[in-house]
Amino acid sequence: MSQSSDRTHLTPNEVAALFSVSPVTVRQWSQKGLLEAETTAGGHRRYSRDALVRFASSRGMRSPFATRDRLLVVDDNRQFNDFLRVLFETECEGVEVASAYDGFEAGRLVQQFEPRVVLLDIMMPGLDGIEVCERLKGDALTRDIRVIGMTGHYSDDLARRMTGAGAETLLKKPFDSEQVLSLSGFARAGSAAPQVDRGAR
């Protein structure tokens, strides 16, 4: 298969993870004609996203790609991370917020928490924000997650690299709270938001 097809079709293991079943169960669904599969030249099954949505609908299951009002804040500055978490919990209607403090923890939480939006700092120890974004956008299971970059060391070159990795934009810290709330796209609770005036590292 081409790289493009790989990005739109999932392996049995990826489908199993989506539905929280074993790969054997996924193969059985295919053998029984319940889940439509395509076969590669090498004889491997691959599943289109549309086929998975149809399968879930026919079984009365939630779409595996349904968006959830969940936000993951990834920043190693704990004070700033906590500020953003409280900001979104206070200002947005029904949004669940989780925090990660480095890139490796972010990767783990993305799989468990399944956020719709990730606020992602660039300068972190270990795995930096650009690498995290590239991994998210390179995986069929996470590529639809919206990524908004953040940095206290803004430059045009850094912004190009971050958007080139798949982020929607790169915010310069300290940024206006109203700006990040608006960019997130979450429904607002209706009260005015304060300015973000701390944690710009």
C-alpha cells in the first residue's frame, strides 16, 4: 500500500485498540462479514475509517472517531499547566482537562484520554513539542487531534516548523486567555476570561 493509504487505513491491531477487543476478535468480525476489510498485495487486512464508522453504527456502538470535549495540556511548567487546566475547566462548558508534563507522558495520555485538542509546549525535556506533534499527525489513530503549539521563545522559523509538523498555530507566551479559549473551539460557559500573565517559559 502507499503511504497515503496507510494513513487512511488501519491495521487489525489498531482496530482492536479502538474497540478495546483482541486482534483475534477483529479477524473474526471480518471472516463473518460483519466488518469490511481490504486486502493488501501481501495478504494483510486493512480497514478504512468509513468501514469502521459503519460497523460501529450497525452494532449500536459509539463511533471510534467521535469527537469528545477533552483537552490535554502539555507543559513542563506545572504552574502554567495548572493555570490552563483551571482556565478551561472554569470557562468552557463540560470540557474535561488532563495534564502532561513532558512529551513521553503526553504520548501515553493521548492514547488513554483521547483528547480532541492538545495545547502543546515546544520546549520540554526529552521529547520536544515538535516531535510529539509529528508523532500524533503520523498516526492514523491520532492524526485528527487538533494541536495548538505554545512557546516562550517564539520565532517565525519555530512557528513554521511547528505548523509544518501539523499544528494549527504557535502561540507566543504569555498570550491572552481569550485567544487560546477561542482557538480551542470549545463551547464557552459565558463568563469573561482573565489574562494569562504568568508561566511564560
